[in-house]
Amino acid sequence: MVNDSEKIFLTEQEAKTAVEIDFQQYGPQPRLFRELSPLILGNSAVVLDHGKHAGVWIKQGRKNKLKQLRDQELGNQLCRTLQTTAYPLAILAEICTLTFQVRACPGPDLRDSPQGIWIESDMGNFHCRQCGDCCRNLAVQNGCTEQDYHRWQRLGLTHILERVRVLGANGNPTGYRIWVEPGGTRLSPVCPWLKEIPGENRCTCLIQDVKPEICTQYPFTRKHASMTGCRGRF
Ligand code: SF4
Ligand code: SF4
């Protein structure tokens, strides 16, 4: 993933994974699933908008017998098909536009990698109210990346490193957990870097300049903000 201020470049696989994460993160999204079905499932999907049979029906078997899928089943079917099908990039961009509710278009990366999808983050006018809700409520424990960990190592930030649990054995990390109690493996109930500013009704992050990428990128889009209860202004 490459960040170009308000635009993010995703490879084809990263774009598919991001769509899948959106589905998992927010649960069934019936209207979105209906809009995506013709794009992802092609002719095997029949979308009925009105009447008692409204919903998405899938053609099955040699006789193309129709079966209606419930929202959850449909979400799973969309994910499976998305991951196993090669789409023209223009279609994948349209899938991203509908899913993330932002502009997305195909194009080359600024470096030498193949074509992918450029996503506009639509966060240019976002104003964080520093309420701290995201720090209290979002599950960031699996969000620490290898790059985060190496950055903290390079900068010698031992007070942060001691709150990271490295998974894996024999010097081969397989993942990271944040934030654990120092010297232990138990996760802290609240992020230890969140500090309320007395009398100001706002919070600050004690590691603001070096916080993990997952925190820097929140909220990723306007949809992300609204689906996760962010109180920021646009
Ligand atoms: S590290 Fe900072 S931004 Fe991230 S959850 Fe903690 S207080 Fe919030
Ligand atoms: S929930 Fe939104 S407004 Fe509140 S601190 Fe997080 S990003 Fe800022």
C-alpha cells in the first residue's frame, strides 16, 4: 500500500482484501451487496428490486435453478468469487467505489509495480474532535505492523517496545499484539498512551508522532468514520 497524501494506491490483491475486510468489519450490508452482485457475480446473479421475491438470486447447476441468498450467505459468496476471479481493473475500481463510497480509478503505481487501483480518501476536510472514542473502542490489538515495530526499534523506543508482544518463535515473528502490560502478555484494557487533558474535554496521544499506522490512518474514509461512530467533522 502506498500513501500519496489523500490518495492511496492498492494492488489488485490489496483492493480485493480491503473489500473483504469491509464486509467482515461492518457485517451484512444488504443494499451494497445487491449493487455489487452483478459486478462480482456477473450473469449468475439475478437481482430483483421489488415484490415479495426481492433480493439476490443465484443461478445454480446445469438447469440454472435459482436460489435466493440471505445477506450473510451473499456476502460470503461475493468474497469467495471476488478472491478467485480476475476482473478488469475498471470493474474492480467500480467495486471499490461502491464499497468504500469514494472515488476509485485504475492506474499505475508511482513506482515500477503493475497497475492497480487509486483510492481517494475523501478525508481532506476531516477535523478530529480528539474525543478519544476510537482509542477506547476500536480493536487495534492486531493492528501493529512489522514496519511499526522496526520503526520503534530503530528509534530505540523501549517504552513502546515493552508494550508489544511479539508472536512466533526463534526470532521469526509471525505477528504483534498491542498493548500488553509491561513485562507480561496480558493486554491492557485501555490504550496506555491515551491521556485525557484535564478541564478541556479532549484527549491526546502520548506517542502521537510515532503511533502505529493503524491509528494514523483512522478513519480511513468517511464511510469508515460513520460506520465506527467517529465524532469528527467533515
Ligand atoms: S496509540 Fe495513540 S492514537 Fe493509537 S489508540 Fe493509543 S492513544 Fe489512540
Ligand atoms: S473518534 Fe473520531 S473524532 Fe474522536 S478522536 Fe477518534 S478520530 Fe477523532
